[in-house]
Amino acid sequence: MTRLYRTFLALTFIGVACFAIAADNSTDIKISGWVIDSACAYTKGLDKPIGVACAKACAKNGSPLVILRDDGTIFLPIDSKTPSSSQNSKLMPFAGEHVTVTGKDYVRNASHALVIDKITR
């Protein structure tokens, strides 16, 4: 019985470890783009924000800020912690500005989410 129990625990540990390794499907990335509110990025088709004041006003109104890469790809900033939190407070000082961001890119069905490690003007 003890040997069977040890085998069960070992297999369970291996299974959990494999799941944990497979769960992080991120890629390290460095991008340049505009900090813009998500509504304008999607509905207006803008290449850059109308202005700093507009981007900040939309964000203060609840619109999530995103990174609009120079090639038009939109990255949704996310928190890697659970429970997760909005990233608007981290992005608000850069709203409406062109930035360089390093972090982890998570791709799912052509949608990009980004855990920000560093952001600079």
C-alpha cells in the first residue's frame, strides 16, 4: 500500500509540474507604440491617439488603455497576478504618448495580452 501511495504521489507531482510549465505560454517581447484608449483603437481605427488629454479623459472614464504597436497590432496590458487588476494606473502617466515596452506577450487566437515589465518614453 505504501509503494502504491508513493507512486500515486509521484505521478501527481509530475502531472502538476507539467501543467504548471505548460500554462506559461508567454514570449518575451519589446515593442514600440502608442498608449491609447481601447475604444479609439478599435472603433476609430486611429494610428495614434488624438491627443494626451483625450486619451487620459477616456481612461478616467473607464476605457482600458492599450498599446497600439507601430504596425497596428493592439496589445491589452494585463496583470500576471491572481486576482488580476487593471493596468490603467501604470499606463496613465504615458497616455497619448509613444512608448517602448518590454514584457511578456500572451497570444490567443491572434489577440495579444501584455504583462509589462518596463515602460519608457
